[in-house]
Amino acid sequence: MITIKIKPMTFNSVYSTARTGRRFMTKEGKQYKALVSGYALVLRDLEGYDGPLKFTYEVHGPWFTKAGKISKTLGDLDGFLKLLQDGICETLGINDACIVELSGKKVLAESWCVKFHLGPSTLDGHLPA
């Protein structure tokens, strides 16, 4: 797995709406996506791959409140996915529709980081040959 030592951003937190109603990505969102893209270059052997893919990600952080309950304000697991996945797939020229397996989890940790892996799927018998 590739590790990025950064606090994850949710898809909704990096978009804003102009007075005209048009949605746009914030400066922080562009910086986050660029950082993810840089780490995705490690996966260059997948550039342009159009077969079935498996994407796995983990979001590490201090998920609990001082009261010992899971924080409801730090972000939803699926909210972290879109920006991470888009940054990786766009960098590699991969259509994220090729992802047929997806696995994500929050991991309790003292500091923030995001870990991910993208590779060919081994869904034998579930996809046409």
C-alpha cells in the first residue's frame, strides 16, 4: 500500500458554490488532488490499463471524541474515496468505471494518513473473459 501522510479531505469539503450556482474545486482541493496524483505515479505500470481493477484504501486518524464515541464530524468513509480515487485514476489515464472491487476502512491512529492500493482484479468467474 502507498501511504500519504496527510489529513484526508472529503469530496464535499473541497468544492464550493459560486454566486452563479456553479460548483468549483477550492485551492485546497486542487492541492490535495495534486499531492495524491504525485503518489499515484508509483503505479505507472497501470497507465492506460482498461481491465478490471481492485481499489483498496484506508484512512488513518483519531476517529473518537473525548467522550469515547466515533466522531460524526470528521467525515464519512465514502466521502474520502472520490477525491482520492479521481486523483489516482486521472493521473494514470484510467477510467474509474474499471474498478470492480472496492474496499475501504477507517483505522484508529494518533496521526492522519491515507493508504491506498490499485491493481488488477482477480474476480474470476464474475466477469466475462
